[in-house]
Amino acid sequence: MGDENNSDYVRVYTGPMVIVKMLQSHLQDVGIHPIVKDNLQSGLRGGFGGGLPDLIQLFIHKDEVEKAGPIISEALEGI
């Protein structure tokens, strides 16, 4: 995917990993394959710190935003 400035992908949520995983599951159930970006884990693997543990980002392809919107909204209402 590259970075978040890639115009083919749209960030649809930023928050704790547990919620990102829940949203990821709901989206995958309908054939949408989101990308998870975790700057903290990436930094730790690279040998340096960076990012915050509760700021995990979820991206989807821009062509799937309309389909994903109601799914994300409904999932977040249930929290």
C-alpha cells in the first residue's frame, strides 16, 4: 500500500487494535480486504520506537468506501 497518502486507499478508522480487528473481520465477511497499519509494531520491528499503541489505522481501497461505510457504522454503534 505504501503510505497513507496513496490516493488508492482511504483511512476509515483509527483506534485500538481490538476494534480494528473487529472491523477487519466484518469487512472481510463481505469481501472487503482492509489494510492495517500499526506504526508502533513497525517501529519496534525496525529497532526503533514510534507510534502509539491505541492508534492503529485501518485502510480500504477507495472503490470500496461506499460499500464499507454502513458496515463500519453499524459495527461501531454496537460497541
